[in-house]
Amino acid sequence: MNKTIRIGSGQGFWGDLPLAPINQVRGGHIDYLMMDYLAEVTMSIMQKQRMRNPEHGYARDFVDVVSELLPELSQGKVRIVSNAGGVNPHGCAKAILKAAEQAGVRLAVAVVDGDDILNTIPNLVAQGYALDNMETAEPIGAIQDRLMSANVYFGARPIVEALQTGAQVIVTGRVTDTGLCLAPMIHEFGWSFEDADKMASGTIAGHILECGAQSSGGNFTDWHLVDNFPAIGFPIVEASADGSFIVTKHEHTGGLVHSMTIKEQLLYEIGDPKSYITPDCVADFTSVKLEDIARNKVKVHGITGSAATPYYKVSASYLDGYKLTGSLTYCWPDALKKAVAGRDILVQRATDLGLSLDQVHADFIGFNGCDEKNIVVNSKTAELDEVQLRFSATSKQKEDLNRLGMEVAPLILTGPSGVTGFAGGRPKASEIVAYWPALLKKDAVSANVHLFETTH
């Protein structure tokens, strides 16, 4: 019962610091490296990538991380658990195994799949599973023909099964961020899935780790108290079998682990703090007790929870029209007045061309970039050095937006004088991806675990 394990966060989102996971493994001892790549919009991006190339649809830079850490993985120094598989976890595993083969390293990779229900939604609806929008109660039939992705949030259970195969790398599709941390605790400590307090403890530990350095000083309100941002250390949970844990980071790294940095992360995206619902349990964030026990060491304990619900959450995305954004920068004098005129010209030209636009919006960066102030042209605003007009429009008609995009650059010579900046080329329409949250009874879908190994 005195056993502890160390779980390090190596990635807070797809595109986080490339060296963070390497530094976590080589900067000191950890048993597990947890890497979270997925957000709701990420799944739709990966789905679009896979539609263009069936071999893609996962976080390809994750393969680079695993390739760099092959020596440590082969020596049993660390195991990696990640949802980098996105909408193509098997493609991700295949790329990892190929890299290991080329390096002459023996490696086992376990894949968790079954979360992708995009192609089975018609059957699910026919069987009586509603999949209504959780926020609006609208039936999924309203957008079913425009769906781009649909994934069930699995929890820790299939990851535990994957860990039991002995694989050094676990690659999943859509699982909860918190499950990536909870699963190693269940596996190592033999916790029962029915022990709601333990499930809640591991869930909250995962919540603290899921956003990477956000709990070790990054994005901290009192940022001036944080040491050495360039070399910020990512957080580590040192977990005990009784459910308590210590949040820390490697010595000699930058950043700050303090009860206040942890509290800010605890408040991130939780909704009702007494009822944080996951597939594994319902965690009570109001039960959390924090103690600063040493520099960069915070003890977390006292966590309670209740039994899991009979539902999985489904994260779906669908095409909801198109958008276009372009920008021009106007200089003094009367920079704001010129930028407002530029907006009005674009709106009028769109009307004259008969373009179908749903919404039009303009920001005047340098004047109201952070809040939508009323446009006031006076002696004070007339002295602004420069104002960037950022013009946006939406439409169900992609070609209408592309035609509007052809009107932006001509403003340089057909509108107010003083355009000093035009970047990015002619703006083009891009897809608007909308979010569709739903609930699905757990008996409607099941996770699968597959083990793959290098052949030599």
C-alpha cells in the first residue's frame, strides 16, 4: 500500500511544446507519460485529413515523439498512454511500429478503438438511440447528412485492458483526457471500478495533468511569480494507492507548482463542481483538499465521487456553412475612419454583386481588438497610429464568399488611402465546423483492444 507511481504530462493539446514529452522522460523518473492531443474540433480536423489521405487522421508528430523515446521504451523505463490516434488509431500504431522496425527496436503497441460511430449512426437511430443535441434537444436527423465526425468518449476501462497486454505504448481514439491518467492508477493499484472515490481521485489527477503546463505555471493569472518560462516544466502526479497524490515537476525546470496554479486548472471546463461527469464516475471537485507541502509540491487528497452514469457522451461535428476572413491595415491620419470606410465599401460591394451572406462582422484592431466598443471617430481616435480592419463573413454559399474575397485586395487602390499592410494573399472561404454533443447508452457500443508488435 506504500507504492507510488509517477505520471507525467507531456502534451496539453495538439501542437504543444515539441520537447516537453522528451524532457519529461529524460529529465527525471516517471513511470508513465500521458499525452493528450484531442479537443472537440481536433476530431473533425483529423477526419478531414483522413478523407484526403486514408493513411492520416492521427497526430503524426506523436510518432516523432515515440521514435525519439524508443531507447527508453525498449528498456522499460516508461510507458506512454495517448489519445493521439484520433480517428485513425490503427494508422498511428502502424507508423509507430514502422519507426521501431527501422530502428531495430522491439516494441509492442496496443490500440483502443470502437469510439468512431460515424458510419453506424443510421443504425443507432433506427434502433431507438436518439442522439439528440444535449443543449438544444434538436434531433440528430436535422444535421445527419452533414456530419463530419462522431466519437464516443470512452473512459479508463479499455485503457486498463490495453495496459494489461504489456504494451509499452497505448494509442487510443476518443477517450476522456482524464482516463489517460486514471487508467495507470487502476492498473498499478488494482483499484475496483466500483470504488467511486478512487475513480474520482484518478479523474481529478487527470484533470490537473490534461492541459500540460497550465497547472505548472503556464497561463497563470499571477504570471510574474513564475520562474523561467522558456524552460517551463510540465506537471507530474505522484500517485498513492489510497487515492491521494502529489503534484510536482522535475527539479531544475522552470514554472511553478502551487496550490493556486492547481486551483486555476481545477476550475477549467468543469461545469457543476459537485458533479463532474465522466464515463468512470461523477467526481466532486468541492471535496478536493490542497496543501503546499514544499516548493513545487502540492498534496491533493480527500476526494470523493459517486457512481458512473449509464451513458457515454458523444462528440460529433458537422458542416455548418462557410466563413471568410481578410484584413487590411490603415495608417494615420484618420486610421479608424479609413478602416470603417473600408468595411462599408466591402458591405456595399457585396450587396451590389448580389452575394448571399448570413453574417458580416468587422474588428478594428488597435481600437477594439479585445471588446466591441461603439465606433467613435473623434480627435482621440484620429491620432491612432494604425488600425487593422479584420473583416469576416459567413454564408451557406462557398462561391459567394470566394467572390467577396476578390474584393479585399482591390481596396488598396480603390478605397481610402493609407493601406500599409495586406498579408496572407486573397482570402478564401473555409468550412465552419459546428459541435453536436449527445448522450448514448453504454450498451450501444463497446471498446476494442488490439495488440501489435514488431516482427523482429
